[in-house]
Amino acid sequence: MPSTAPAFSPNVAVVHTVADLRAQVGAWRKAGKSVALVPTMGALHAGHVALMEAARRQADMVVLSIFVNPTQFAPTEDLSRYPRTLEADLAKAQGAGVALAFVPSAADMYPDGFCTTISLAGPALGLETDFRPTHFAGVATVVAKLLIQVAPDIALFGEKDYQQLAVVSQLARDIDLPVTIQGVQTVREADGLALSSRNVYLSPTERATAPVLHRALTQAAKAIAEGAQPAAAVETARVQVTAAGFALDYLELRHARTLAPVASVTEGPLRLLVAARIGTTRLIDNIPVPL
């Protein structure tokens, strides 16, 4: 039985400890229910709602985790500024059919003496890691913990964080976690900007410029699909992004599953990925190359 009674937000039960989480999921399992997990850091938007709704279509019961994970932030990043909107998040979760919200504290997830991390290679190397070298170690550690704590049948992640999706998929395969990792298509504004919790940091002028990222990727993908040399198409996109006022971290063409560099369209399914800064905000995006 749970050690403490869960709090409730209309129809969404809220638990804060692993013991309470496992008690509720265990009860569902005894009743023959399937379980989906949607891991988040809160500040939910329509992209997260799409994840929760997709989860609800595929499982009887949906667990939403809300945890701003400190281990995936570098000392120079925005951990203290990251938006925390629990009441609004729970309202969105209710509307999307979530049954249980797991909202642990940092002390719950990383108790005194915690010293274990996961070593990564493969799709974790390069791209984000070149600029945020500790990021995916933190992501992989917290996701592994959540997958073990919830033991879901399926866990859903947005394709906007495409490298994260690749890392988590590889993680589940490599350590034989009995869960299906599923990506869900990026949700966008009408002008193409990928939805992100960090979009709230954009000034009006920056917000007007931000869709350049998606336009540059789209034009490069179209050019490659129509026979342009990949290197030339990628370089054109880089010039377009920097000319708009972005500070470019990377804009790369990679293998869609391994994220290894590619030189030819014959090397497998392809993905274009970008990360760039405008003002104080760092945006990421990616799209497939339709071949």
C-alpha cells in the first residue's frame, strides 16, 4: 500500500515517492492494465499534450512524470530559470487523459550518496555533446531510473529532441529494458517553429526570426531529395541561419538512427538537425530528408 495518500488534481492522482508510484502501477498491473509513460520536465505545451494523447491511445493507463532534472543542466545553463508550472501542467494532463502524475523531488531521485551514471557512446556522441558534454549522461541516468521505477509497456518521447530519442532508444536496447520507446512527431506553430518550453524566453523580434530554422532545414531537405549535393545544401542552410542573426552551434546531416555523419544519400535514412542561439535562447530542431 502507498506510504502516504496521493494528492489529487481533479482526475489526476499525484504521487511524489517511488513507493507510492509502484503501489499504484502495481495495482493496475494486477487488474491487467497496460501502462504508458510520458517523461517530462513540466512547463507543458501542446507538444507534450500530443505525447500524452498518443500514450492514452496506446495504453490503458498513462503516467506523466514531471521532474526538472538537475543532472542534465550544465553549471552555465538555465536550471533556476526553467519554468515550473505544476498546477497548469496537471490541468493539461487531466485533459489528455493522464491517470497519474509522478512529481518527485531531486532528493527523491538523487538521495545522499547517489553516485551512479550511465556511460554513453553511439548516438550520444557529437551534436549536442559537443556543446553540452554532460547533458546526455544526465538524461540517460534519469530516464533509466524512470523506466525502471514505472516499468511501462511503452514510453513516448518527442522527435523535437531527436538526439535524445536516439540515445534513449539505444539505451533501452542495450540494457534490455522491456519497454517500447516511441517517438512522436514534432508539434509546430503555424509558422513552423517547433514548440518548446524555452520559446517563452524569446523577445517579439526573436520570435519573428525563429522560424528561419525550420525554413532552412526544409529547403535543405528538399534540395537533397531533388539531387543536390548534401554538403552544398547543408552549407546553404547554415548561411541562411547565420544571416538571420543566429549563432549556430551545428547544422548537420546525419544517419537517422545512428546519428553517424553521412556523405551520401545512399548511406541510409537521413535526418537534418540544427541547434542555434538567438539572444539568450538556444533552439533546436530537426526534420527527415524525404528520399
